[in-house]
Amino acid sequence: MIRIRADLRPLRPLARLLAGAALALTLAAGLTDAAATTPVPGAEAEAFAAARDAWLADDEGTALPALAALAAEGNAAARVLLGQIDKMPALQGPYLAHLPRAQRIALLRAPGGMSGRSWLTEEAGHPLVAAWIALRTPGGGPDLITRFEALDEPRAAREALVTLAAREHPDLTTVDPAAVDGDLLYLLWRVADGPHRAAIADLVPVGSAQWQMMGEVMDTPALERWLMASTAAEPLLSLCRALCDDDQMATCLGAAYGALGSHDALLTLGSPAESLIAQEEFLNSPRGRASTMRRILLASSMRARRAMLDRVSAEVSCLGDALRAEAQRYRPALPGVSDGG
């Protein structure tokens, strides 16, 4: 769990101390609420399991209409899964991309308003959904990391820390580095002052790719060794294992990491809800691998994508060919027009 350090920075005025006390109380309340939660209702239903399995098989045409029907009937698990797909572009496959906007909205959202309403708002009373809504609403603090951890949602907890760091949340300086996922220490290092930076750096594992985000230079062989060994790189490992031979693995991982272009993105790839789909199951599914490739493609603008694909193909053709095929799936079939990547 994330702990709050009292000794991480100097004493502040009374208002700051009061804010810290309030944060501690919020953390305690979050842990109590989380401990009392139950799995998402409806996840045990056979119809949901069938739709979920079809989605993992990358059969959106079967899965999404079935999930939409279940959501309309009140199945909370279907609502949560659709709500997460709606909020996470990398989870949206070519079936959705080729639908008219009105049909996409009808599949992913509850009726109402000009563009429908997120199904998550219909399940806002569930602690997991409440945590996601809070994360996507400016104003949340480090207690969100703890809430996701207590709900056994480590990917979401990583996303919470990445999001708070991107917002430069001032209370990140109160988080105990010793209690943080070891692959995320660079985020606390960025907001720490000089003396505390040194203490955080002492906790960063030797050979971690984090050192690149902390001003150090890492050569290609060292980066590839980290990618081969780190659990944080599992989204890329799952993809490369499915696409390339063993002797191409290291090169595939390095090329995929370079094309993704974001260490933060790597740490947040994965299951939309581990309460519904375990991270390992998702990453090793056709939809999981497709979502990783989609995130890589989305990292480059349309103008820059051709150059990225050419570069990856030159480094390791098994990954380059797969990325080109994935990009093609999202392009409308136009007579006489060939794919340029």
C-alpha cells in the first residue's frame, strides 16, 4: 500500500498540516470501504462471460452488441466493461472504428443527452467505479493509488500515479517511495527536492529503464535486457512472443518500446478492469495484443506513422508486418486505394 511520509519535506504552515491530516483520514476511509467491497455484480452471468470471451477473442461484432444488451438490462459488469472501453481508445478495435458515430455511441453508452451517458455513471456507487470516476475528475489525490491497490487493481493504481504525476499534484511529495511500485519511482523522483531525490534514486533497481527518465543514458543492449526481464514490460513481451521467434525477441521488444515512445504508456497498458479480466489473460488474448499495437500506432501522428512503420520493419520485420496489418484494419476499404501504412 502507499504510505504517506511525515519526514519527506520540511514543516509547512498550518493550512498545509491540516491538508495532510485530511489526506490521511481519506486514505484510511478508502481502505475501509475497499475492504468491504465485493466483485462487480453480473460478472458471474453466463451471458456476460460469453460476451467477455468473444471480446477477448477480438470478435467485437459479437461481443459489443451482447454487452450493450446486458448493460441495458442492468448487468453491472457489462456496464463497467463498456464504460472502460469507451474511455480507453486503445481498447476500441476496427469494428467500432468503422461504425457511424451514432451506432458507436449506442453500443458503448447509456441513452441520454446529445452523445449518450457513460455506463460508469450508472454504477457510480461501486467502489471501483467511484475510484475511476474520481481519477478522471481533476482534484483527486494520492489516496486514489491506495484505493485501487486495496481493490486489487494494480494496473489502475499505476495509472493513478502516472495521472497524478502528469497533473503535477503537490501531494505526491508526501508519498513514501519505499511503498511505491518499484517501476514508478521515477515519477516521485521528478517532484522531489535534491536530498530526497538521492534517497529515491537509491531505491531504483540497477539496470531499470527508469534511469532514462532520471537523466541517465541507457544503451540498446541494457534496455533490451530490462525489457526481457521486467514485469513492467509484459505488454510488449506478450506481443513479441506471439509475433516473433525467440532469437528476435530482444530486437522486437526494443523496437516496440521505441515505437510506443512513452514509458508512462507502457506502465498503464493492460486490462480495463482486473476484477473482470486478469491482466495476464488480457495481455495474452487477441484483443489484448491488438490493444497494445493500437496504442503503439496512436503514439505517432498519421503523418509520422509511415516513417515509424518503415523504421520498425527495418529493425524487425515480424513486428513491422503486424503493425502494418493492424493499421490496415482501421482503414476503410476504398476501391483502387492501397495501404501506405
